[in-house]
Amino acid sequence: MSPLKNNDALGVANRGNPAESGLCTLCQADCAGRCEVWLSCLKGRELLYPRDFGAITAGAGNLRSTGISYDTVRIMGSLYGAQDGPPSAERGDALFTEVDLTTSFGRGTKTRCRLPFMAGALGSTFIAAKYWDAMAAGCAVCGVPIVIGENVVGVDRQSVMANGRIEKSPEMERRLGSYLRYFDGYGAAIVQLNVEDARNGVAEYLARNYLDKVVVELKWGQGAKDIGGEIQVRDIDYADFLKARGYLVDPDCSRPEVRAAYESKAIDGFARHSRLGYTNLGGWEEVRGNFLAAVKELRDLGFQRISLKTGAYGMEALALAIRLSAEAGLDLLTIDGAGGGTGMSPWDMMEHWGVPPLLLHAKAREYAALLSEGGTVPCDMSFAGGFAKSSTIFKGLALGAPWTRMICMGRAMMIPGFLGSNIEGVLRPENKAKVNGNWAQLPKTVSDHGGTAEAIFAAWHDVKNRLGADAMKEIPFGAVAMWGMLDKLGAGLQQLMAGQRKFTLRALDRNDIAAANRETARETGLSFITEIGDERAREILTKRL
């Protein structure tokens, strides 16, 4: 059962077929709207409520009770009490806005975040590079982490290599600079390292230039695929460059037949693939030794904060990730459920490979508890895979409690970059090429809200208050759009937590959610919806006063 394309209550609609997250399966950078995430970039927390108040009534349409997904998990509510409540709770006049959404992660050095959200790995795909400045500035201003994904240095044609090791990478410098310019102590720039990055000496390059400014992340995979990263290039000279860097280029641009096909335009693109990694190892004990050695190398270089990203592998790999991240004393483990990506994962693989998010995350929490019972403190965790709504974020945080500190979003975090850049390209035409704006004029879906940035973006004055008037002359519009979207998600999360009388993230637990059907209960370990509180309910009815 896929989500409906239209949500009449909110006045939003998907251009294409919606995935479980609510995003279209194919999210286009030039889209003129208007899915829920797209419109929340403009209107912020207004999108929490049905449209046309005063002239309508509204009734819920998503009472799903079949299948197994985050949609078949229900959020409970509490009539009374206040866990970790503010002073106003003692007086009985607490407000939902008093719910504290700040969080932190880390074994030693804590990374503080204003919101429990992070942008997932945005690596060497060109769409990530095009809209990076807007997305990075937005995450920094909002105080949340962003991950610079794999292969960024390897595909940088301006980078300088000596003896197979990176000496300089203008693209990495640009990416880190875009974030650090607005960084104020909340959030983090996380740089991912895959097999190619290790071979190219990216860790050593970061240690020389950004040692105290970044978290480094080892990569085991992602929810979209279980093979190495890919991009597609159209220029055969660029394909030659990538092949010389040691990548697999498919079809092989060195073959005369392929070059002839390219010249005749029968072939117009080349896929670049990374190495698989770990293929020389035959058992989990070998993986353990290899992984702990890699972590030690990073520690010897001086890195204080190290994380791991793993994909939607099966139970053995999940258990390895949880055990080894704890054993190595890592700061964060991101667990990515199947299956979305930035546009170059094999489509058939993305649709059919991997463990769906709810099942994967439920098992992650089960395994973390098993590890804890044995006396080992699990690593802080971040869940990824189809998150784009406050409700699903609440469910993910509660499902993984007490170890889930963050919710990682990929495609949803890119939409503000697309939309803001398109608007900036129209309102600041001198910036159109720089920001990769796609529009010649504002579409009606935007112009209906106004003709200036101050009128279009509900978040404009909040960002202005944070940064000052002068900064608004240069801030990417995508960063303002990011603020609006995350403010909406944060406010929605505050409301749901307040309804459960939980005023801090650490107060969340698995009894805050329930399974809407017996199958979901069996597979996740959650209680069926009428079982939570049933014993106390019977006590109320039978106790003599």
C-alpha cells in the first residue's frame, strides 16, 4: 500500500509516485512542487495543520493497520505527568514549545546538535556537488550534522596527487568551507571514507588540514545498494581520468570498440564504480581485525571522533556493526534501511535489495540491548531510511531508545537545496549559474506566496535574527528553505512528544509507540496497541478506593 499522491488536508501533491517516505520515487531538482517537504521549505510549521481553517473540518485518512512498515506503528499518548518536564510542568501550564530537542552523540568528545536530525552522505554524485553550498549552509545554520560522502576527492579533477596520495582537493575544501563558514558549535562536518578514499590517502589529507574540525566516517554500505558507489559521466576524457585514478569505468573507455561507439554517439555515458571492499576476508573474525586496525590508524592520525555508516545488510552484518562500533569506541553508528539514493544506484537493486527500515531498526535495537546485557555499552546510533515526517522521526527515536540519538535523512534534506536555489536563480539572476537555478521565472506554486524572499520564505526573519541583516545578502536561499523545513519537522516532533508528556529526547522509550497489527508486533518486539497500559487500566477498574 503506497501513500496517496494527493493530501487534500494539507493541500499538497506529489508529481510522481510517492515512496513510503512521502517523497516521489524520482525527485527532480527543477520540480515546481508541491509535495509536503517541498512546501514546508516555504511555509515551515504552517504545514503541520490542515489548510483553510475556519471553512473546513478534517478527518484522518492514514489509519493503516496492514503490512509491516513505520506506517503500522502508532504513537501513544499520555493523559497526565511530565518526564523531564520544565518548571512550568509542576504548575500544570507547560507548553509543547518547552520540549527540548537538543541532543548529542559521542563516546568521549560530545557532538552537540540543536535538533536530532542529520543530512546523510552526499558524495561524488553531481547533484550533491551542484547544491552542496545551500544544503551545507542550511545544516550549519540549523545546528545539525551533514556528511560529505565517499569519493569526493577521487573524482575531483582539480585535486593534486603525489605517489598515489592526495595532496590537495579544491572540492573537499569547498565542501568543508561551505559548512564551517556558518558552523557555531552545534552539528558537525562528517567526512566519509570508503575503500578508494583509503587508498588515496584522504584520511591523512584530512588529518593535515582539518584534524580538529571534522568527524571521519568509515563506510560499509548504504540503503540503496550493497556494492560500491557509482556516478555517471558523459565526457570520455573525464572517464579516462577516473580510470587512471583506479576506478572501474563501465563500459571500459580504454577499449577501441567503446571509443568508436562513443564517437558515433551509440554510447553517451560511462558509469564509474568503486571497489567492493572486504572481498579478501573470509569470516567475521577477520572483518573484526581489519576494522579495528582501520580505526586504530585513524586514532594514530589524531582523529578524536569516528563514526560508521552501514547499509541494509542482513542480521550478521548488522550485529557486526553494532558490536565492532562499540568495541572500537566509535561515536556514532548510522544504520540505513533500504532503499533510496542520490540517483546512481542500480534501480532493480534499489527496489529489491536489503532489509526494510522498520525491520532493520527493530533488530538493531534488539541487538544493542543484547550487547548491553552482556556488559558492553552500545555506540550511539542514528537511523536512516525513508524519514521525512515528524511522526516517523518520533517512531524511529522511540524504537531505538535509549541508544538512538539522531535520525538521518538523505533525499528529504536535498529538497531545500533544490527549491531555494531555483528561487534564488530568479530573484538574484546574477547568481543563477552559481547556484544551479533551473527556473526562468517563479512558478505559480511559489509566486502565490509572494514575489520577494522575505514574502516567500516563512523562515526568512528567523534566519535574519540568527545571522544578522548583512549575512542575508549572501546566505543561499536553500539554507533559508532548510530552516523552514527543519523548523516544521522540529515543531511537529515537539507536539508529538508533548502529547506523550515527554519533554526531552532521553525520556523517549519503546512504550511511546505500539504495533497496529499482530504481525508488526511479532516482528518488531513492540507491544500490540491495546496491550500497552492494559494492566494499569484493569487496576483502575478493579481497585477499591
